[in-house]
Amino acid sequence: MKEAEVHFLTKKEFLPVIRANPNIDKIHILDGNMHALLQSLKMEQFDYIIDLHRNIRSLRVKSSLKIMSFTVNKINLAKFLMIRFKVNQLPDKHIVDRYMETVRLFDVTNDGKGLDYFIPPEDEVALSSLPGPFRSGYVALVAGAMHGTKQMPVEKMITICRELDLPVILLGGKRETVIGKEIDNHTGDLVLDTCGQYNINQSASLVRQSRVVITHDTGLMHIAAAFHKKILSVWGHTIPAFGMYPYLPDRASKIFEVVGLSCRPCTKIGKKKCPKGHFRCMNDIDHREIVRTAKKIY
């Protein structure tokens, strides 16, 4: 639909992720005042709503605007059956392809090129600004995740950094500053802690320029996929079968997970800590295999 005008509605905290996208004509921000937002959206006189979120807020938008809408299938029943009863009715389909199904009645086709991510020029990080050992190549290690059960224990990340014996840049936001410092304090000069020092787009720039990305199931994993990076994704309580694995990354990418645990997956979103107390979904992952693979594809 080349002639279509595309607007995008998102929360304020996610604006940096999409603000440089040239394919979006206008961005609308949800910043606490839902009533004012709805009044603003009504004035746009949209023809259609594409709802890729399917929650209470998007339902309110659809109810208020009263126009034709198309809503993604979040396969919540299949996820519930998998989490609660370990009955696998999950479709073998990535969420991106389910998004594409949502707009199947429009003249929209998947070009097979993967995801897009656009970094504003002012947020590009020059390799020349990094310490010497990191200017000719490095592994990007995403130190944090939104939920504790998605994140490797700090001790495992420290061991990975030590045994890699390669330049490693730690990536993370302000939430990960404590984790970054702890890893940095127990490793050598080949580890550069940038947690809390860069914004999301600057971190994306470092991901783009890396040779290998080691990451949890988190936003930077998908950004790495957009740049077709070699991604070693590490999975805890969540499972790739939910459809959130890296979409069309480099073919050398690999998924690390503990298959066959009776308690996994324990939730579709995440928990602060393992409800069973053993955290085997992360503790049982062989860090040596992560190190071997990273060195092989570096």
C-alpha cells in the first residue's frame, strides 16, 4: 500500500525505538492522558486500525474510534495450555509472520528481508571512541533483561567473559548498572562495561558493529536480528516456541535452552525470580558451549 499514510501509537518510553523510522508518517504518544489521546486520534479520521498489541488500552482505542480494525492473534490459549499443562498447541510460526497475517487483506507482502531498525545519525557510536582493544571487533553481551527469570546469573556471565578471551562490550540500561559493575569488577581489560552509559539507539549502534551478540530474550536481541547479526540467544523461563526468537538473523546464530524441564515455561512474560527456587532453566545451560560457539563464529 504505497499510497497509505501510516501512523504509529506507542508509549512515550518506546518512542526512541521508532522515531527514526522513515516509513512512519506520524507518531502518537500515550503519556498518561488517555482521554486527550483519544480525542487527538479521532481528529485524524483514520480508515483502519491495525492492533498488534491486543490489550485493554488498544481495545479502548478501537472502541472509541469505531472504525474497522484488524487484531493480531496472540495465541493466548495455546500459551496457557503450554504453561499450565505443558500441552503444546503452539503454531510453528514467528510472531512477525502472525503480524503479517493480521494485514493479509491489505496489499502487504513479506519481502523476506527481515526486520528494520533505524538509528538516528547522532546516535551512531564511532568505534574510534572506544578503547583500543574494542576498535577492531568485539562480542556484544546484553547483560540484562526485563525480568529476572529471563536473565543468566551474573556468575555465569562473568565466567563467559573470562573464558571467551575476546573483547566484550556489556550492554544494558540504567537498570543493569549494578550488574555491569559486578561483571566488570571480576573480569579483565577485555571487558568494557557500558551499562547505563548509552541510550537504546547508541546500544543498537554497538550491536550493529559487533561480530557476535550474546543476549537474553530481550529487545536488543530483536534489534540484533534486524541487523542480521550472529546471535547466541539464551533462554530461561520463556521458550522460543512462543514465536519470539530472533527473526532471520545470520545463519550462524544459535539458541541455547534447557529442553525437557517439567516446570518450563512457567510464565509467558516473566518473574522476578524462579518460583521453584532452583532456576535450572538458566543454571543448567552449558556456558562452555556458549563460549565455544562464540569463538567459532567470531
